[in-house]
Amino acid sequence: MNARTTSLAVAVGLCAGPAVALASASGSTTLILMALCGLGLALAIATHPSVGFLATAFMIPLERFGRITSDASDFTISVMRIVGFLAIGGWLLHVMLKKRQIQLGAAFWLYVAYLVLAFGSFLYTTDSVGTSRLSGMLLSNILFFVVVIGICSSYRMAKLGTSLWLLATVLIGIYSIYDWHFSTSFVDLEDGMLASSERFRTVSIDNSEWESGMNQVKRSVGSSSHFASYGMNLIGAVPFFFVLLRQRPKWYFVALIWFSLLVVFYNILLTNTRAVLLFFIIVVFLCVMRKIVTIQPPMILAGLLCIVAVTPFVKADIYERILDPAKYTSRGSGTLRIRLAYWGAGWEAFQENWFLGTGIGNELEIPKRSLERWVPKRTSVHNAYLNMLIELGVVGFAVFFSFIGLLLYQSFQAARLFREQRKDEEYWFMVACQISMISVILFGVQCEVYHFPLKGWWYVAGATVVMHRIAIDLAKRAASEREFPEKELEYAV
């Protein structure tokens, strides 16, 4: 009996019985059909773990739409996480049956060290609820990371997973545009938590700029839980659309890519978030500087036509909030003034607990400070780097950004090796990974990006580890061929 047959038998035994029994007990035809569909997917993943990887890649922008629990739950359950668990299970089953060696890499172990520090902060945190909630998110991040670095084994698979991610991003973008213009129901972000009944709503009414005289402003959260999170997931995908254009596809595919970029850009406007628009411009600039995309007169004309096409659909509150230059100054923006006050309070909190911090996910420290203005009962400092220092001190900060630094180093080393081996497509893919990761690093100055469910970022991080592994193997093979050319000739004969 081969490994695939054995894994199929094990999967049937583990999945079929519980699924059918649960569905039959409920007496619901819908639940029975869902159980059977889930069983079919589980069996496919068990025999082909790559199916699980590709399914999770497609679900990156769909994560909130598939949530079963609300954001207030200590541990969020979603369809994406269930598929991720199945993918890891199928992968481990194949590893054991085929007696393969598990290679997770140094980046994985650095994040495990960070996770140990995070869970260790339960011993001294002043916000057990926040610590519990964020620890669950960190655990889901590393599980998704394992899905990518464990199952994805080739550039072809990474490319296919990326294509599915981009496809889902565009589909969600189209749905979000429809919801913005035609829906009459809105997401309630009053306490920052979304109920499961709100999973398919993408538009919220925001009052954060009330000090500047702007009330009831519409903002799109898309398929995420926050305006900035949705915006960053969109921005992270932009370089990969440009990589697809570099492959010189046929004209109708080129038109489809530019349409997709237009959908992404319009959704960035709909987030009504100044930082998202600013960093979108920065990412496009980086793509031009790294020569992923070359600016040509037809492209400039197409861009101007897109702006003209979008302009009639842009509402007044978007002009007032993100297209008014005055709103990019502390004088013209109440939220920017509050953020600066948060930073001052955050620095004070860090100085009091500089070594190990006050606990991961702690949202009770800033409201304790005297800010001379109203603040929510629970809030963070709105700066990823200062927030990291507050939560886990200099120790946690050093470990986490060693993880980030290693990923960046691997992305640049992999790009260099691919270029030396004249693997142009792989090289440009790595440049896109670099820009996507750098955009999140820069965005961290104004919000806690690494606490958001940035599944796109984690996909890119995992793909970087995989591609670095492939680049190293390719370089070793090339060095071996140069060192022993007569052996290659002997094998050829």
C-alpha cells in the first residue's frame, strides 16, 4: 500500500465518521451537504496536501467572510483556518509515511521564539483578555506560515498560489465596490470587534475625525476587520500584478491585469485612509525604481484615463478625508493629533517596563495615561515598533525584528542567486516579495500592522523562505556542475 492510499484510508476514518454523524444528528439537509463537501475537500487535501496550500492561498482575502466566530472570541474559527489545519495534517501525514525530513528554516524558529515570549507574557500581563486574543492570532499566523513553507515546494506552485490570491483579491474588490454603492447596511466598528453576522458587510460609518468637523464618513473595510488592514492587503498585492505584466501576456490578459489594478486602486480610495493612499503611491514608486514596471507614454495615458473614469464615482467624504492636502497635517486632522498623543503616552509606558514589556496585546496601558482628551477604554499606540516595545520590551522587539531582518536578507539573497542563474521570472517574483514586505515595514510607523490579519504578508513571507531554499539548491547544483563537468558528460552519455 503506497503513501497516498494509506493517507486516503486514514483521512476517511478520521473525517467521514464524525462529519456524517454530526450532520445526521442535526437533521439539516444544508448541513449534511456542507459536511459532504467538507469531507470531499478533506479527502483531497489528505491525498494531495498541495490542494490545501492552494485553497488557503485563494482564501487569503476571504478570511473574514469565512469566519464562524465573532472578533470578540478568544480564538477565532474560520473556514480558512480549518482548511489550514487540514493542510498541515495532510502534509504531516505524507511526511511521516514517506519518511521525509521536515525543513522549516531559521525564520520559523525565530518566530517560535517570539511566540514563546508572547505566551510567557501571560505571567505578568495587565490585560489578560487582550493577551489571550492576540496570542491566538499569533498562533494562527505561524500555522499559516507552516502551510506555505512546508507544502509549497516549487516556483510553479508559488506562482499558482500567488495567482489564486490575486484572483480572490480582485473578486473581493468588485464585491466591495458593489457593496459601497448599493448596500444600505454597515459594519459596526464602535468597539473594534465584528460580529459573525456582519461577515459579508464591507462598509462602515466612521466618526474618528469628529474633531475636524467630519462626521458619518463612509469607509470600506472590505473583507478584513479594519480599514488599514484591508488597504495593506491590497497594497501588498500590487507588485505581483506588475510581475504578471512583465511576462508579456496576450493583449486580453494585459487588459484584465490593468482592470484588476483599477479595481485595487478604487478600493484603496474606498478605504478612505490617508496612510493607505500614501503607501500605495510609495509602492508604485518602488516598483518603478526597481524596474518591475517601466513607465511609458501609453501607460501614463492609461493612468490618466483611469483617474478620469474613477473620478465621477468618488464621493465627497473621500475628497474631504484623503484627497485634501490639509488633512495630512496635525492641524487639519484630529486623528493625527490623537496619534501623536498616543506615541507620547506609549513612550512613557515603555520606559516603565522596558525589558519584557507589559504583555502581548495589552490595550489597557495607553488609556491609563493622561492624554488630556477622551480615549477608548481599550486602545493601542498605533505604531508597530513602539507597540512592540511596550508589549514585550527590548527582548521581544529584538527577536521579532531579527525574524523580519532574516526574511529581508533571504529575499535579497534569493533574488541575487536567481539573477546569477538567469532565472528572470523567479528574480522578478523575489523583487515583488521584497517590495511587498518593505511596504508593510514602512506602514508600521502609523499602525500595528503585525497584529492585523495580514495573510497576504504571511504568504509573501512564506514564499520568500521557499524561494530562498530553491535558489540555494539551484546555486549548489550549478556549482557542482562547474566543479565536475566530466561527470555530467558521463551521465549524458
